[in-house]
Amino acid sequence: MDAFYCHHFALPLPEGHGFPMAKYHLLHERVAAHADAWGIRLAEPPPATDDDLLRVHCPAYVARMLSGNAGHDEMRRIGFPWSERMVERSRRSSGGTIMALRSALAGGGIAANLAGGTHHASFGRGGGYCVFNDSVIAARHAQHHGLARRLLVIDLDVHHGNGTAELCAGDDSIYTFSMHGARNYPARKPDSNLDLALPTGTGDAEYLDCLARYLPIAIGDSGADAVIYLAGADPFLGDRLGHLALTKAGLLERDRQVFRACRGLGLPVAVTMAGGYAARVEDIVDIHEQTIRLAARMA
Ligand SMILES: [Zn+2]
């Protein structure tokens, strides 16, 4: 299985910033240590090109992000200070999802981005640590290059995929499915094709039951020939922002359900990491690591 990383492009954050940037190089370290045993080929993706970005985002927004002419409020919504490194990282993170999708489509299996899942970025604005929407960028890239016609985005980050929903609202070639905490950010949750808002405190059994019920509906309705899966680590019970109560074993079972359902139908899957805000960064990395390990086994 191919896995793409971009932790070399970590962006500078002020001390005490809430975003766990360290998770990316820690995850890479763990995967690299087992790469041969797990059958994983690691590679650094090229950055998403301007054309890739402009198939998804408004030209004025892309220009402001690339040039550093974004307003104070705009950057506050994103939650990162602007820097050249932030732009490069956002491009590489999207490049990782593009490459993972290309690899999955070429091999008919699973490939991974050890970053990505920036689902709060919309047409003309970012938000919630998301600058560019890597899922829609990769989907439109694959369509533009004739590699896939219809895509399904399975978004199991604990936060609603508002940016993805908005971007794909008028585009029935990309089907969006989001399972998230009802009381979580973002406050306004525009309609995905299929939305499941879960009550605070939802645990493994209810969550997995819901997924087993609705995942086949999403897959069937989408008519997709490839899947982009956001395997967020933030439905975890130890997450500071999640409000759900899944265990690590429950999250692994979630991943297994998704991979089994897709692989059973021969659907290629690009899996991305999305959010994770547990108090201990090791917990976040454990959850992402088990996703990657299982993906490699089921690829
Ligand atoms: Zn999240």
C-alpha cells in the first residue's frame, strides 16, 4: 500500500496553540518503523497545483491564501497564522490525497494520506484548521484526468463536513456522507447527501450500529467508482473537542466496516487522517496508526 506524508512541511505555530501538529511526524515515525513488515511504501507527494485548487476554490480566495493578503478575521476562522509554510503544507496535504486516490484507483485497492481531511474549507473561505478542501480537490482531480466518474466521500471525523457539503451541493457526481456529533462545531451544518448527527456521549455499540445501517445506503446511492474516507481520530472518548465516546477498539472496528464494505464491492479507497484532539498526542497517533495498519492489511 502507498502512503503519502508531508510532515516536513509542518507550519510554525505560536506556543500553546491548540493544534497537535506533532501528530504528523510521530505518525510517520511509527509507520516508517514498520513499513516493510506492514507492506507500506512511503512517499512525499507533490503539492497540489493551482489548477487543482481552482477546480474547487474561488480564484480570489486562492489568490489571498497564496499571497498572504488574507484578512485578520479570515485567518482567525482558519485558526493558523498565515505563513509561506502554511500554504505549502496545505498544498502538500491536498497533494497527498490526490496521490492516494490515484494510487488506489490504479491498483484497485487502498492508499493513504498521513494528513488531509480538511473538510471545513469551502469555496471562498477556510475554517477550523482547514485551508483547502483536499477531498474535493482529489475528487475533481481524478474526474478531470478521466480516472473516476463518481466519488463517494465517507466523512467519519466527529465534526460535520460542512465545507465538503457546501462544495458538492450542486454536484451530483460527488456524494457526501457525514456522521458527526450533533452538538459539535460547526454550528451551521449545510446538508450533505446523507447526514447522521449523533447525540453527545455516543459509544461504540450505537455508533457501529448506525454505521452498519447507513454505510450501505451511502455506497448504494452514490453509484461511486471510488471512495475518499476521512478516518478522523476525534470520535475518541478522550478527545477534547469530540463529545463522543468511542474506544480505540471501536474506532478500529469502524475502519474495518468501511474497508470491508468498499473492498467487498471492489471500490478503491483513499483514506485520510482528518482531526484528532486527545489530550495525549500518543492517543491520537495510536488511532491513526491502527487505521493505516488495517488499511495496509485490507488493501
Ligand atoms: Zn474533527
